Amino acid sequence: MTKKQIFLLYVAAFLGGMVGAILSAQLFVPVSVNAQNPNGIHAEEFLLLDTKGKARAGLGLDANGEVGLVLRSKDGTRTLTLSPDDPSVIKVVERGGRVLWGAP
């Protein structure tokens, strides 16, 4: 290769690197997202999962828009619910649906 060809190769490589850097900076710039209020978190439901992925506790709204807190026993046989919109504000229910204990 002649000195002129080597020089043209260096210029082409330099220009190609510059064009690639400019394009990548324009295409892959991280975009900041401000979806949440810095003083709060907005959600319709919060779930606490165990190591197997089963929901053990939840805080959220049901289909009617009523708020509730649900806690499940480790084996899933008992559920404690707390809901100010339900006639029984606090209740413990077994798996079959029978209310074991409730308080107005």
C-alpha cells in the first residue's frame, strides 16, 4: 500500500468512527422517566410474594373499588382480611370460605 492509500484508510476509519458515535448518541440516549411523584408511589395493588412466587399479602382495590388488606397463612388454609367497606371489617376465613372469626 502506498502512503496515500494508508492516509485515506485512516481518514475513512476516523470519519466512520465519528459518524457511528454521532448516530449511536442520537439513537441510544437514555431517556429519564418521571412517572412517579418523588414523595409517593401510585399503584392499584401491592403484593408480597414468598420465595415460591405465591402471594402471601396484598393491599389493593377490588372490582368494586373497595380497599382491602389480605394476609394469607403459610400453608394457605387461613386468610385474614381487613376492609373498611365490608360489613365485617376484620375477619379470618378458612380455605373453604367459612368465616372462623369476624369483628364489625
